Amino acid sequence: MDSAKQKHFILFSKERSNNKMTGESKQGEYKSDINDLLDVVQEFCMSDAFEQEFEMFAKEHAGTFRRSLEFSVHSAEHPMEFHDVYRQYLSKFEGMIEDFIVKVR
């Protein structure tokens, strides 16, 4: 991840917070702030560290993923195990992004 861009966003966010406290705000600042945040989060999601977390997750749950390949559309219902793994994945994904945003804000 480009640490210069992350530092810029952190400084920009602090300046924006200071402007809010003093009542000084610039039109369009919010939109720029959101765009900067999205850029930094996108870089984080494309980072090796982020991807490695999900590679480890896939290895940890490889047995479940293999069983899902054997599942047929004509079978009764998906096993609850599939949904449990999905919820763990979603929680991990959202948690990592949320933690990152809190860190850079």
C-alpha cells in the first residue's frame, strides 16, 4: 500500500476534523474525503497482507470448500456448515476493513 497516500488521508482527515470544530468547512470537502477514503481502502484490500489473510482462511476451511464441490443442486438443502463458514468469512472481511478505517481516520 502507498504509505504516502495513507498519510495524506490521515492528515486530510485531521484537518477536516479541525475545520468542523472551528466551523470552517469547504463545499465539496466531504465528497473529496470519501473519495480519498475509498482509494485508501481499495489499496488496503489489494494488499498482500489482506490477501494472505483470506488465503489462510481458505486453507483453514478447505475441507468445507471441497465438500461444497460435491453438493448437488438437486440435493435437499445446503448444510448449515456452508452458511457458518460464509458468516465467518463475511465477519473477517468486514472486520478487517472496519479496523483499517478506524486506524486511518
